[in-house]
Amino acid sequence: MRFVPALATGLAGKSFRSRLSQYTVLTSRVYAGIREASGCDIVVDASKYPSSAYVARRTSGIRLRLLHLIRTSQGVAYSWSKVVATPDRDGRPMTRFSPTRVAVEWNVYNALVEILKAMMIPRLQLRYEDFVASPESELRRVLAFAGLPPGVELDFLSGNEVDLRVTHTVAGNPMRFREGRERLVRDDEWRTEMAEPARRLVTALTFPGLVRYGYRRGQGAPT
């Protein structure tokens, strides 16, 4: 489901509104099933598309809270340019995207999240760089935003090390297959390995957003 037409639901045709209504019904059933099977009151949906949040906002029975995770655009662009093999695809690499495409999508996705905020959807902003620098304090900020008490035990986290356990994520970065202790280290490889023309292009295209989200002078360094 595309997000931009969804924002204009009131102007959309009858067919679209009907399909949106059916989709929200199915979404409600999925979330209810997850809650019943897990016994948990909070469901973490790792979807990265703003359209998913929009649908959840219109789905009955869901009290939506949006975690807006941001990483400097240069780091995102460089990550999508790397060749990364995927064990679940017989070693075939993940899809790669050009710096221009990543920069444009970085702008669009963040702008759409700002629109969701304007629709009175509670939102918490979290920068990747801040989380890696201080994982426990940032995670507790997220938990408080989710409505959990401050005394929640974080037994999987010790300083800057995290104990990765078995997950059932069906798609995404191959690191989802890792288990055991992993040290959280800020990945700034783009500063030395990203081609200068690509870095300059991404910085220029995303400069307003970088400044808005607190990256000093648009250069990817958090203030």
C-alpha cells in the first residue's frame, strides 16, 4: 500500500477506501493473534515503512506509539552500497541501492514520519549514534515511551555488550542470524571508505534533514 495516496483517504476513490478498511481488519487480527500467542501487552513492529504506521493508526484496538530511528544519511547510503551475502538466500547478496536513491528515500521517509507526528501519533526520536554511545539510557527512554515502568530488567544488556538471542525475523540484515555476545560499536566506516563524490552528493541532498536531526553542519556528527 502506498503511503502518499493513503494520506488523502478522504479524497480517494471508493475502491481504495474499501481496500484500506479490509486491510485494517486483517491487521487487527494479526496483532490480536500475536498478543494471544505471546501473552504480551506490547507488540514491537519493526516495519520501516511509514505506511505501516498509518495503517496501524487507523486500526481499531491498537494504541500506536512510533519510534523514529534515525541514522546519518551518509552512513545509510554507504551501508546500502556494500555487498552483503545473505545465508537464507544461498549466499546471494542483499539488494544494493545508489547513493542518490538512498538520499531521496531518506528525505521522503523522514518527511512522512513528520506528517504522522502532525496526525497526533505519539513519536519518540532516537538517533542510531546516540543509542550506540549509551545503549542502556537510550533504551530506557524508549521503554518509558512505551509505557513500561523504570525498573524493567535489561538482562540481555551489559554496558555496550548485548546478548543476541534467537529471533524469527523473516527478512532483513543477515546479522539477525547472529547469537551470543556482541559489542555495540558505532559504524563510521563511511567516513573513510565511501567515495568522496557520493558522500558529497548525499550530504547535499539531505542537508536540511541532517541539520534538523542534530547532525552538526550536516556532516554526520551528532551535536
